[in-house]
Amino acid sequence: MKHQHLLTLAGITLSSFLIHSPQVLAAEGINIAKAQTVKHRFRFKKAYYAYNQPSELVDSLKKHEENISCYVSADNPQLSHYQIWLNRGIALQQQNKYAESIGCFDLALSLQPDLEQAWYRRGVAFSHLKQYSQASFAYQQAIKLNHSEYSSWYNQANAYKHLGKYDKAIASFQQAIALKPDFYAAHYHLGKVLEKIGNYDEAIAAYQETINLEPDYYQALYSQGNLLSKLKRYSEAIAAYQKVLKINPQQYQAWYNIGNINLQLENYSEAIAAYEQAIEINPNYYLAWNNHGAALEGLNKTREALKSYSQALQANPEYQKALNNRRRLLMMVSLLK
């Protein structure tokens, strides 16, 4: 059994597979047209957001960015046109001033209630402010005015996802994809929702379609690897993580997950090699140090395992599993003397 009793006691953190997905609508926008034509290597936890192209007037407002406001001046008749308020609101969003931008869009809508872009950008603002109910309402109004704008469907889907309305999120992602089949981010986030509700085969297919459309989008490969590992399709999962590492060799979490799979399979030498790759990239990665110790225990290398647990505690003195593992091994060593 390859020292299975030791591993049972070791408190291995196999449940700690790191699933890093971009937080949608969280903080930062990416130009849709550019994202579809230029290959991007996103970092984990990077926000992805669908934006429509701003008008030329918005660009001209950059010269006066610090002075942009949504204050109505009675003695300035030039501010009575909805387009001015719309563009001021967009310019404020370019400065990440989302709360302030809402006032501009409200003024634009008071002058032109059926202004699709104002509703859409109002949704953008509320999404960034994490007020998803108001965001979804704004996107609904934009969609009523223009049913064929894929970015409105995509952003509405993300709002529904945050609200836990997964069926509506799936339907909206599918509508965005129907309007723009090569929109890889929509395929990816559709996969995340499908995974959330347990439709694993469909989620894997959605991740694969993302990869087909954007091979360098390694978040999809990473998510695919995590799900394949969960389904115990280990060889496929390892292949997915290896592809992640080809795109970005610094992704130490991929090495960690490869180590975890080998640890589960009791391939201790392979697990140790993978953890050491992760540690080489991130020497303070205490999870990898802890599991490195567990793999060493699998090979009956007690003293080396103790050193690994000590390294985990050096990186994170409060990591309880490493504390327990080190204490247990110290007791075992003392009893053998």
C-alpha cells in the first residue's frame, strides 16, 4: 500500500487545487475589438469586461479629465444635449469613476429615455460597483432597445451569474455566443456556470471551445484541468496543466496540481518533482512545501519530510496542517529513539 497509513495521517491538502478564474466585471475593462484580434496572456484574477467602442468625443474629453463632472449648471445651455452627458459618463468610466458616471447617464436618459448606450453604460457602472440587480436591469433595457448587441447579453449573463441566477446566465451567454460565435470569453464563462451547476461534460466542452478560439487563454486550460482532475481523468488533467505551463512557465499552481494528482496516485517521486518545480518558482508556497513533505513520507523519508513541513511553517507559521504534520512526525521520531 506504499505506506498508506502514513498518508492518511499526513493531512494532505489535496482539496486545495487552486482554481483561479478571472473575476468578471470586478475592476478593469478590456476593449472587445482588441481582445478579439490580439492574443492576450491574462493573469489570474484579472477582470474581463465587454465594452463598446467609445466615440471620438470621449477621446477629446481626455484633455479635461480632471474637470469632468455631472453637475447641471442652469446658466450653461450647452449641457442640454444627451450626447454630452453620455460622453461625460463614458469618460468618467475611463477614469474608473463608476459611481460618478451614473449621474451623467441618468441625465442623458432624462433627455433621451431610449438611449441604448446610456442604459448599457449604466449597467457597466453598477457591475463594477457590484450592484448586480441594478446592473441586470440596465442591461435588460439596453437589450430591449438593441437585441443584437452581443456585449449587452454577455454582461447581463455575468450579472445573473453573480446573482446566482444560473439558468438565466446560461441563456444570456448562449445568446451572446449566437450573435458572436468567436467570442471566447463568453464560451469560457459559460463553462464556469455549467461547472457550477454540475454539468461537467458541457463545461469541459465550453472550455475546449474557448481553447480552440484562443489557444493562449490558459485560464480555460487551467479550469479544464481542474475539472478533469475532479472527475479523476488524471492523464487528461495533467496534459491540460502541461499546456498551461507551455504558455506561461511561471504558473506554479499548475505544477502544484500536477503534484497533487501524482500524490493521489501514489506516484511519490513524480509528485516530489512537481512540487519542487512549484517551489522553485515560488519558494514561499507553503501548500507545496506541505504536500512535498507528504510525498516524502510516502517514500518513508521521515527526516526529509520534517524539513519540508518546517519550510511550510517558515512560509506560513499559522498553517495548521503543516503544524499538525510536523508535530506528528516529531512524536514518531522521539518514539523510535
